[in-house]
Amino acid sequence: MLLEKSGYQKIKLKYLKYIKSQAVLSEPFRDKIGQLNKFYLPISEKIYKNHLKIKKTLVIGLTGGQGSGKSTISNILKIILKEGFRLNTINFSIDDFYKTHKERKKMSQTISPLFLTRGVPGTHDTKLLLDCLKKLKRTNFKKYLIPKFDKSIDDRLPKKKWQRIINRPDVVIFEGWCVGATPQKNKDLKFPINILEKEKDKNKIWRNRVNKELKTKYKNIFKLIDKYIFLKVPSFKHVYKWRSLQEKKLILTAKGKKTMSKSQIKNFIMFYERLTKHMLKNFSKKSEFIINIDNKHRLKSIKCN
């Protein structure tokens, strides 16, 4: 281990405090110290070594199915890298770059009604996202604002509430369910994979457009990512259960704002099904770290490529 004993103790205290403050509902974060030593510290040490090697801003793509624990793990890695390795670390989600409700409404009217629902490639502001990553990686860094999206109102927050980055980051943790996703082959788009596609995308307009976005705009964005961490869920059927847990957590903090019912969640995750299954099949090959999550939502094992 690269850390001295005092550094480890400092991380441990901050980490335990964070886990407690989150009132985490799901299993991956129950075995607190075991997870710290087995998963988070080895990954953080490797990130630290990679940063020393390239001597510039390192962008880490953290990806995995809905409810797999991306946001929490992103925050844990940030704590370790800042407190233990003294790396200026920032994190944000691709979700914060969703197009505004007004912009998605326009897409739903001109391309496909399915684009009103945020989630898939095509519903993000790719111009803003590409600009963000480029500027965060620049040597002559200037202060920058990263947008914030409020899912409970399904819209972007005003600029005064955006994340303000003052100093050039050593490490950027960029998380999201489709971060790094690759396009599918045309033949794989031919048949619908769920009721949503069968009934609402009969002419394949929606899924073809999503695929085109991955081939072009998103490809240019994902080229700026240096290393990937993949949270591999056992199968897509677990996504509904774990997304429901995520919604319960949102309800606790929503303060009367809009949240989703069980039936709404079932419909919502159908938008994510195609790409999630595609990534489960192919994404391990391009990831430096693969964290396997078991049927009980526990971090099971880690593989380093």
C-alpha cells in the first residue's frame, strides 16, 4: 500500500462519515472497511500511479447499470484521492448534461416522442459536455461551471446552482450509465427488445438515432476519457429492483418534489434496456477495472485489465 498509516486513518474516518451521512439503502456499502480495503483503495492507488505517469488531468469514466452505485462510489473515490493522495479531484455525472425539458420537447416533436424522456444518447447537451471535458483537461486552466440537473423537476438548474471549478483538477471522475458506450451493429437494431420499442418505435427511428449519436457526437466525447471503471450488474432484471431503491432514497430528500411510482420506473428503465444489455456484453474489454456485483447487490469481486 502506498499510503502511510496516518493517511489511511484519515481516509477511513472520512469514508465512514460519508457512508453514515448517506443513509445508504443498498447492499454494496454494508461491509464498510472490507469494501474500502478490497475495492476502493486498490483502484485509488492505480489512479494515483496513472496520474503520476501522464502528469496531466486524468479523466476516469465510471459506468454501470442504473442503481449499481455509481454516484456513491464516485464520491468515495473522490474522498480517498483528495484525503489520501492529495490529488485535486472533482466528480460529476453525465446526467447533469441532460438537455433542458424545452429542448427535449422539441426533439420529441421533430424526431420521436420518445426523446422527451431523458436518459439515452441524444438527450444530453453534447456540445456543452465536450467543451467541459476539453477545458478541464487544458494546461492553461480557467475557472469553469459544470451544470446541475434536478431529476425531481426534470430540468436543468439555473447557473447560480452549478458546480464551480476554481483550480485545474488532477483527476476528473465522470460517471454515468452510458459513459463510454459503443454503437450497436445495424442488424442488432432490427428487432424490438421490449414493449416500449415494439409499440412506440415501430419504424426504428428512435433507436437508430440513438445509435447514430453514439457513432458521432458521443464518440468524440468518450475519446477524452483515459481509463474506465465498470460496475457490472448480474443481469438487466436486477436494474428494476435497484432503481426502485434509488427512488426510495430520492423520496427521502425530494421534499415534496415529483418522484416515480413502481409502474413508472418499469416503463422508464425500458428506455435504458437496449444499451445496458449491450454494455453488459461488451464493456469489460475496454475497462481497466471491472467490479462484479452479485445478485444480492454486493460488491463481489474486482478484475484489473
